[in-house]
Amino acid sequence: MHENFYPFYVFTATRRFMFFLDPKNTGRVSIKKLVCSGVMEELLELGMAGGNGGREGGEGGGGLGGNWFSAENSLRVYSQYLELDKNQNGLLAKEELMQYSGSGRQPMRLTAAFIDRIFDEITTYQSQGVGEGVGKQGKNSGTRKEGEMDYKTFLDFVLAMENKNTLPGLQYLWKLLSLGQDHMDSFTINYFFRDIVGVLKENGIENIKTEDVQDEIFDMISPVCGDRITFDELWKSGCGETVVEMLIDINGFWGYENRENYAEENEEYDEEVEGLMTA
């Protein structure tokens, strides 16, 4: 790792601790909580890999390039940020964040409604305007120019998107999806899913109905109040990650809609790989 990258590495690494261990954004984490956390275990796992490869995510690192604390991973996330920053002003505007594609095998294609909610809800840096200084922080309002996302805010976003199956990750996304309410309902689902329907229709796919998707989501969660889903119900159902992907990611929904076909393709791919390894 080049020493010029050290500050970005430290910032990227420490953000994971705060995201998972300080959900209320107090800026503090107790020693006991820190030592006993899975995040610390992940850091120690990287250290115990030993050798230069372990630190740099190289061949000797035991495949730990996916470990958040590896230099390889920090470079991956920071490179994503730089690639999205098309105007090179050090911040991300809505249209730039729209190009975020994630890190999984299947690239994400996030909806405009979801991106709008991020910039509505999450604290961002305000663009320079009349009577305003550059880099002023605060939530967006109708009297200000649209804010832009800094690297710290981007890190939280990435951590949530890559950990939708965790409590902190789902809590982050719930804040965006619930539209300021204490529940999700048919209006909420329609609000986000209409963007996906629009893109599918543009591509000649007309047979997807919002009502059917609403019914499927309610069946998956089985809320006590039939037409309202609370956060606890979403979390306890074990389907939170799937529901989120169905509502904010065009490719994620299409993958879910065609999950049986994808499962067969993945099985065939795994069999081919296994055959090559044993040949």
C-alpha cells in the first residue's frame, strides 16, 4: 500500500466499526462492545493471516481480499468513488451515484426514486449557492441547491448496500424506504416499484403488475396488520434483503422474478467449474 493512501485506508477501515457498532451516531463505541464484536474479529482474521499477502490481499492472504479491512478492499471502494465522481469535484451528485453498480456477480441498477430518497434523507454537502459557503453540511430543503455525497457518506451507503442482510444495513435502508413513517404499506411499495415497472415496459416487458408484487411482499412478511409492514416484521421475516432488492434494484427484481432460471444456470456453472478442477 502506498503511504499516500494510508489516510483513506484508515478512514475506510474505521467507518465499518462506526456503522455496525454505533447505530445511533453518537461518535463513541465502548471498549467492551468493540472487543466482543464481529467487526473486530474480522480485523483480527486479517492480521492472523500473516505475511505481506495477508495485509495486502495478495496471494498469501488466504483469499481475504473480500475482508473489509484488507488494502485490496479499501482500494476497491475508493476506486469506485473516484470512478463515480465524473466531474472530479470530490463529491457525488445524484446522477453520479445513479451509476453505482455494487460489487456482486450481478451488477445493480438502482432506481431514481431510491437515489432521490438518499439525498432527501441523508446528510449531504450543499453545493455553493447565493449566500452559502462551499461544503456546508445539512439536509436538503426546497430553498437550497441539491446536496452532494462525500466519501464518509458514500462509505455508509456502500456498507448498507453490501450488508442488507444485517441489522444495521437493513436499518439504514428502512430509513429510506419507509418514507418517514413507522411502516411500509401499498403506497410505499408502489412509490418505489413504479420506477422498475417503467424500465421494464421500456424494454418490452408488460406483464409485471405492481399489485402482484405487493401481494407477494405481504405474503413473504406476513404482517400482523395485513396492509402494513413494520421494521421488526421485515427483519424477523428473514426476507428483508430480498424485499429491498425488489424495490430499489431493477436487476435485483429481475433476478428474483427469474430466480429459478438463474438457479439452474448457477448450478450448471458450478458443475463446469468443479469438472475443470477435477480434470
